[in-house]
Amino acid sequence: MLSEQQLTMAFNLPYVVNPAATAILTTVLAVLLFLYYLFRKPKTSLRPPPEAGGAWPVIGHLHLLAGSQPPHITLANMADKYGPIFTIRMGVHRALIVSSWEIAKECFTTNDKAFANRPKAVALEHMAYNYAMFGFSPYGPYWRQLRKIVTLELLSNHRLQMLCHVRQEEVKTAIRDIYQKWNNNNNNNNRVEVDMKKWFGDLTLNVALRMIVGKRYVEEENDEQCKRAIRKFFKLTGTFVLGDAIPYLRCLDLGGYERDMKRTGNELDQMLEKWLEEHKRIKRDSGGGICNRKDDDRKDFMGVMLSILDGPEEISSYDADTIIKSTCLPWIWLVSKLLAASSGIRASATLRWPPPATEESEHPLTKIKGAIGQVAAIAKCASGEVVSRPRRQLMVAGAFLRQRCLAAQAKENADLEGGVPTDGLILHHLFTDGVTNCGNTVQEEFVDHLEVAKIEELDDQIGLGVVLEAPCGPTNQVDEEIETFEAATQVEESQESDVVQTFVEKTTNYEDAEKELYFSCSPIPLCSVIEEEGEVVGSQLRDEQADKIQGDELEISTNSIGYNLLPFGSKQAARWANGSEGTLKHVHGDFLMGDFETKSAAQPLIASLQEIETSFAQVGTKTNQGISVLLHGTIEIQLEKPTIESIIFEDLAVKPPILVGQLVDSLRRVQQELDENVGRERQVRESDVKNLIYLQAVIKETLRLYPAGPLLAPRESSEDCTVGGYQIPAGTRLLVNASKLHRDPNVWSDPLEFRPERFLTTHKDVEVGGQNFEMIPFGTGRRICPGISFSLQVLQLALASLLHGFEVTTLFDEPIDMRETVGLSNLLASSLDVLVTPRLPTEAY
Ligand code: HEM
């Protein structure tokens, strides 16, 4: 044990050591202390960003993103609630959702390096050569080297200029294809039908393939196999795999996606391997000539890559062959982006709708009217005269609507003196066949309005009145209805939509097919009951039975979303079809498989509904009362929220009518510009595009409203950082909702309107190259898309050539179905058939 003296000596060490040493020691300690304070990590008092509500254990918010609605729309709705920066959980991963340009700027400038990684995904292992595809590879030397090769050798202005002939030839061929089709089938009022989605798809794929491997898509021997692999690739790159979100479930491979990905990856590899072998053979045969770097400037990308990586060298453990294949493959994938961008453009080129009165565009009522316009569109399809594409659901929706109106009528007959509300929105439905069938003479009163495709304000006294167009379909002509339905089914059978297939299968498998068809397509099943039973049922409904039918029994019509596929598989429906009274309630109240499907199909509309509700609030109508509907000018029904959802179900994605008036103008203006700059004697050349200022503005406006990758490509933070004053830990995924920030009302006046002029006036300095954070369709920062110039060249030339060469309209001058697929790129969900008429002399084609 130490004595007291020893202890004192020990603690009085300075007294026993050299004073110079003490001074040095003190100085060193002071410096170290200073450095520590300078570089120590500040103890942060920052909070994490808010987390969106609605998370479930384990899966987090995934269930919210898994609906039929594209994730960017769901996330945009969440941003309205939680603000421009919030987080969600995608299984075990946390994702930061950014919806404002200011915060996006912070992510891609101050924190760009921190967010320079891309997250891992099962698909990339199997279909992107295990991250050798540099667009998906982690930030680091391999990515840097490959990015340099691609930007300098493949996508440089010089190289793109050298390959200009490929774009021109392919666009010309595609235009000639349409012209020849018109020439061969010119029996439809001088117009021919073209599936634009396919047209643009084939065009962009041909351009891409020729530039990559010098081949045309249609020339491939294993054309079908090649197409299938590419189709699968597009689909699988956008597929959600549970193993990505919850890695410990990966081994289960739920849904078998991983197996599919492996298979597709192999198929694609075989395709690329074959092309690579061909290139190597040509190189050998020509003694290195054709693939020699100093050789032909016009050689394809595979040739260029082969001459750059012509030894057995490896970069970051990937061999040369893998690198070449993985650098060429993304082009095929990227075609989907071009296709997506062209979706919006095709739509802009073809939409039709009566333009709204400009002075109304600011008014909240415009939104309501827009929604009502949707109802009119549904009714129009349901009338049986317009059944062109997979519109059958609309038809059924219309059927449902009428049925509901009739139910309402029956109800109201019970207390017919219901009167007109003084505080509600009143819609006059002109479903005339319903009226006729029920023997209601009010029809004549409104028949004059049938041609009126517009919305009118009525008497102030009765609140806001709106007249809907509802063209009259065949009245109670069952055979005709069946025919219409069968025609629709045939059309739909040729489509690839799963929903439609399911629908068709269900319909055709049903025991009593004819009845099923009848009830599926009949616009007015309830009315048919009335008709079948003659006046008895009708009058029962209206008079004696009124008491029974009123109240709760009919209220159910407002309680379930979308039972418009009512008759499927329902025994009650069959009973009801036979006219048994009293079954109405059961039919309406039953759970039907159709409900389930329809409900998910209706999801997108819920967002629009919220908008409508907001508008109601703005005009002072109580939203919780829904809308008062005045049928036939006398009967009023209250439509509650679920009912409205059902009624306008299906068509949210048909953008509100406000868009369209301007689109028509824009289209004309593009054509005028083309005529002035190119004339009508020849086709457009790439060299013309620089003079087509308005066309460029149209493309920018399209990329603003419909960015091809609405959530950009995900990034992941490799270190802790601070965004928007919040602490973001390493390993957080970053999803920037470009679609949402492109519609920021603080930046863009009337953000939902299609107004290319803004890029010639108020926003004339805004470019898409990543300098302006208000508009970043190609991303920004160090991982910005390197394909911007190439994409713009293809889009501009293709659109200019199409609009210069043809007048383009939709089949029935109906609005375009702008719903998007749920996938990596923002593709239109359905095909887009348009009618085209040549506008140049024959020699020009
Ligand atoms: C309209 C068409 C296109 C759009 C809208 C688009 C958009 C984008 C976006 C948003 C990103 C993510 C940028 C970021 O993380 O900040 C991206 C990345 C990328 N794009 Fe594009 N792209 C298009 C066409 C193309 C084409 C045609 C090519 C190839 C020729 C291409 C090549 C790439 C590559 C390689 C990356 C990954 C870059 C990296 O991670 O370093 N893109 N693109």
C-alpha cells in the first residue's frame, strides 16, 4: 500500500519532472484538445424526418404502395398530408420521400455525394449482370470508369451526330409504315387506325438496337423469343419483389419472380452473347478493321466497346464480355423510358375535349365540372354507341350509374315531394333510355339537351345546376345490347389486360352465358326488371312498394364502392333477373368478387375525389353531404362519397378536361410551326428541329407533366447527412417525386394545365439538363441521366415527323386514357389507338 507521502509525490509529478517537458506536454495536450473540438462530430440535436402514418408491422408502408395506383400518386397524396419531406418504411428499408424542388436541390448538391449510391435489388443481380450495368452499380471506381466511357465514347455529341442517319432512317421507315397502312386500308373516312403505343415502341426499339448492335428489331431471326425476353425484362424491372423489402423472406421467392428474373436474365444474355460473338467474328474476319477504334465513326456501340475493351482485362472483377453486354443491355431497358416519354407526347398530340371557358379555369368549380365530365364520359360509353377499346368497364360503370339513378327514382317516388335542395349541387342526369323504359315522360323535356356536350349553369335559386351530356343508347333492345357487348368483348379479348381477361373468362364461363351477357351489358338492369315484369313491377316500385323500397334498402346503393360488376357470380342477381321482388337489397348488399376488383380499379379516383371535395369546400357546399342529384328535373338524390367514387370510377387518369382545349391548340401550333419551317413538300429532318421552338416547348411541357420516371431512379445514402434540417442516417433510400415537384403551384401557374407557352415566356430559361431543380425529368447531380441528348433527339424527331406527316385524332374524339402502368417507367396502361390522315403529298412519304 502506498504511504501518504508516496501518494503526494505521485500526484505532484510536475514538481519532479523537467519544466521544459511539462511545457511541451501541455502544448501537445492543448493542440489535441483543440483538434478534438474542431473535428469532433457535433452531438446532433437534429430529429429524423416525420414518418407517414399507416405503417404495418414488418412490411411498413408497402401495402399503401401496392395498390393499383402508381406509387408516385400515392406518395404525392401522402406529401399533401406530411409535407415535402417525410419517410416511409419499405419492409426493412427506410426511404426518404422528397416532393419539393428546394429539398431535392439540397439532396443533389450539398448531399449529392452522400446519395450517390443506388439501392440493391434482386432484379439487378439477375438481369443487370450483378450490378455490372453501371447505371445500377454502387458509386465507386467501376461506376466512374464506365460512366466516363459511356459519356465520352457512346453518348458524346460527336458519336450521336455520326449516328444521326440511324434515327432519320428509322423515323422515316416508321412514317412510311403508317402511310402504307393508310394506303391499303383507306376505307374509314380517309383515316386509318394506328396503335401509337406499338408504333412508338417499335420505332424506339429499332433506333436503340441499330445504334447498339446495328440490327433492327424486326430483322431478328428469333424475333418472338427476343420480343418476349425484352417484354419480360421491362415488366420484371418494375415488379415489386418481397425479398427486396424483407431480405429474410427472399428464399421463399413468393410469386416466383426471382425464378422468372433468372430465366429472363439468361434469355437476354443469350441474345447479347449472340450479338457479341457476331461482332467478334466480324472483327476477326476484317483483321480488327470494322471494330477498330480508329475505324468507322459510324460503328455501333457494341463495336465501340469491343475496341475499347479488346483484351482479356477486367475492371473491378467484371470481365470484358460482361462489361460490354451490360453496357449494351440498358439501352433496351431505356427504350421503355423513351416510350414512356412518348406516352405523354402521344397523348398531347391526340386529346380532344371541348375547351373550357378560360375565365373558369381558376375557379374551384372547374374541378367539380371536370369530375362531372368524367361521369358524362362514362355515360357516353355506357350508352352502347361507343365501345372502342377496353372501355367496357366504363360501359358497366355507366350501367351502374343508371341503375342507381333508377333506384333513386324508385326511392324518390316514395316521397316525390322531396323537392329541390337549396344548398347543394344539382346534377340533371339525362339517362333517357332509363326514363323511357320506366314510362317516364320527362324524357321529352330534356331531349333537346342530348346533343349538348357541355355543362351549363342553371337557375341560381336551386343552387348550382349542371346538365350532363348523356347520349341516348338503344332503348331496351336486349339483342342490340348483347351484340354491343360481344363486340366489346371481342375487342377486349385481343388486349393483354389481365383485368379484362379475367372479366372475359368470368363472363364466358358463367353457366347462363346469355343471361350473364345480358345483365353484364345492360345499361339498366333495374329498369329491365321493371320492363320484364311490365307495369306491375314498375308501378310497384313507384307506388305500392314504395314504402318497402325506400329508406335503408336503397341507401345501400351509397354504401359500397363499385358494385358495378354486379351480376358476376351472384345467385341473387339471377333471382333478381327473374324479377323476384325484395332481392334488390341482397343484391346490392352482397359481397361480390366484382366489387373487389372494381374497388382496386377505383383507387386512383379516390385522389380525384379528394380534390373534388376540397373544391366543394371552397364553394361552400358541405362535403359530408355529398352531392345532390336531381334526376329528370324533379327527383333529388343525395350522392355520398362512396357513390361518387363509384360513379367516376375508372377515369381519373383521363386528365381533367381543362387540359384538352389547350392541347388541341398546341397541336395546331406545332403543325403550323412545322409548315412554316419545313413546308409540306418533304419530311422533317433532324437539322430542322433546332428551329422548332414550339415543338421543343411541347416536349418540355410533356416531360414536366408526365416525367418518364416519376420517382426518378432511387438513390441510397452511404453516410449520415442532413436534409431539410433533419438527420438522415446512412443506408436511407431516396425517392424524389419528380411528378409532384413538377406540379408545384408556387413554381408553375396552373400546374395541371398543358401549356407549352410557359417555356417560351415565364419559364423560358428552364432546361431539362439538371440545372433547374424545379424540373428534373432526367435527374440531376453526379448520377444524372447521360442519355438526355439522345432522348431529346429521338423524341423531337419522332413527334415532329408524326405531326407533320399526319392529322391525328382519337377514335371517337374521346379523351385519352392516361392511366399509367405500375412499373419502373411511366407507361400508358392501355393501348392508344388513333386515327391518322396524311397531310403531305404522296411523294413526301
Ligand atoms: C426520356 C427518356 C429518359 C428519361 C426521362 C431518363 C431519366 C433518367 C433518370 C431520372 C435517371 C436517374 C438520374 C439520377 O439518379 O439523378 C436516369 C439515369 C440514367 N439514364 Fe436515363 N432517361 C431517359 C433515357 C435514357 C437513355 C435513352 C439512356 C441511354 C442512352 C439513358 C441512360 C441512363 C443511365 C445509364 C442512367 C444511370 C446513370 C448513373 O447512374 O450514373 N437514359 N435516366
